[in-house]
Amino acid sequence: MIKKIALLGSTGSIGTQTLQVIKDNKNLYKVQSLVAFSNVEILSHQAKEFGAEYFATISNDGIECLEKAVDGVDLVVVATRGMVALKAVLKALEQGKTVALANKETLVCGGEIVKEYLNKYTGKIYTVDSEHSAIWQCLEGNKKSQVKRLVLTASGGAFRNFSIEQLKTAKAQDALKHPTWDMGSKITIDSATMMNKGLEIIEASYLFDIPQEKIDVVIHPQSIVHSMVEYEDGSVMAQMSNPDMRLPIQYALSYPDRITSNVSQLDLIGKKLEFYAPDYNKFKCMKLCRKAFEMGGLYPAVLNAANDVCVEEYLKDKISFFDIPDVIEKVLQSYQIKEQMTVDGLFAIDRKVKEYTKKLINGEITIV
């Protein structure tokens, strides 16, 4: 049976790679609907090539187009940025559909709400993130009650070997030179600050129902071991492959089956696999993620919104590398939450915290 696919965020890195996987497996998947943010030219070309029956851009048609795209499909691939697709994800889960999630904010900010929908309805979430896909695969066929810890691997980003002195003057153009992965600018900066790994800790906790105390991080520059699961008996299961996002995308689309892919075969001969402990003095954002998660409620959404603004300002060279964690920490300490844990509350706090963070950076707010 051919699966009908809705692809939200079709013109970005994950979106275009998802279309590559679908193109390689036309006998298994049919693109039913496509949504992009604003790139009408590329979207129109995609819609024509794949025969999409519905396509729209958020900039022209509003975020409602994301929810419309979910209708009449079997599986929804979410490759958008931010929380924009949250309502579409919840609608898909309510309709009993599978969501292939390649978006961190949905769970980092709305994890409590998403869990409610997963418990109430028959919809499922399959992760498309390479690290979480690795954990998912390592958990298959084993008892979660026997898991001792999850180990997320991190490349360390472009600044892995930078000293604290070097990081003080490190510019965004340097951070964008990721040694392993080809990603968008936002996630590449998050990789350089290791904020992405902190957000993945929160995601992993929601995805696998594992407390964050049982989730560790190791630096693995080669990006061949994508993550590991350690069991109570001391056994460690690892998932390995060449760094290629098409593999976790395809696994989410084909699960529970494994199908032939065009990912190059892993050759370990002559390869060195290295693992290091993360330096929390250089990369403070991971600790801030753990702190926000411990604070609970809407605080992860506060952290995420503040980080969004800091990354934007860093990309413009308006703040320094260490300003990013410093500003986020100040926002976590000082922002007074009045919103409720609802979808509308999440969107409101995202907007308000971004405004608050910009004022803080511009010196319009003073924190004693």
C-alpha cells in the first residue's frame, strides 16, 4: 500500500532530502501535500515534479495551511522551524496519523501537550533526528525498564577545539563551518554552542519516557556512532552509519520495515572513532537546557525563544559567542511567566519572550 505523505517544510534541508528518499521509492510513497515558508518558486517546482494535490506557503496562506496539508494523508513529515507546525502535529495525532518529526521545538516547548495527545489518541510520533533515530533503533527488541542510560553523541560543532579565549572573539561565519553535517544556519549555530544537544536531551526524555538524569552526552567528532543505549547488564547498543540524514528520514517513513537506500556503505577499515567528555565551561547551553527542563512548565519554551533571538543577533555579529548563554540565563532568571500550558499560551510566550530578549540585548531592560 502506497503511503500518502504531507511534507511540512519542503524547501529546507530536511524537506529536500525527504523528497530524495520519496523519489527513490516511488512505489512506496506519494507526495500528497507540500508546505514551505516562502519559497514559492522551489515549492511550485516540487509540486509539479511530485504531483502534489495541495501546496501552499506560510507567508502567503498563513499557518492554517499546515493544518490543511494534514488532511487525507497517512504520514506527516514535519521539517519546519520553530513551533509553527504544533497545531498541525496535534491535528495529525488526533486523527490517528503518524508524524515523522524533524523539528525540536514541537517537543521542547510543547512536549507536555503532545504527550497528552499521544495518550488520548492513536497517532504516533516517529523521530527523524539522527541521534534520536539511533536510540529508537537501539531500543528495538529490548525492555525499556532495563535501560541504564541513553548516550547522545555530538560532533562538537565548528568550535570543538577552540579555547575559551578563541571563543570570546569567534564569529558566526566561523561557526557556520560545520566539520561533518550540512545544515541550515540556525541549527549550525546551535551545534556550535551545543544548544542543540541540550534541546535533544529534552526531546529524548519526551520521546522515550526516560528521565533526563539517565541521559548523557559524549563528543564524537566522526559522527559515525549516532547514539547509544546502555542496559543494566552493561551491554551498550550503538547505531552506526555514515553521516547522512536520508537514513533516519527513510527509517521513519518505512518503519517497521527496512528498505534499500542510497546511503553509502560504512567502511570502518582505517577509521578512528573518538569520544570525549563535553566541556561545560565552554558550552554552557547544555546546562541551561537541563535547568529549564528541571524548572518545568513553560520554561523550556522561554529558553527556546531566548535562544532564537540570540542566534539571530549572533548571525548579525551583534553579540558575542558567550553572550548567547549569558543572555539566555538572564531571561530564564528574570522573565515572569503569566501564560498557561496551552497551545495559545505557548505561542504567546514565544512572542513575548522574544520581545523581552531583544530589549534585554538592546539595554532597554536592566536586570539587577
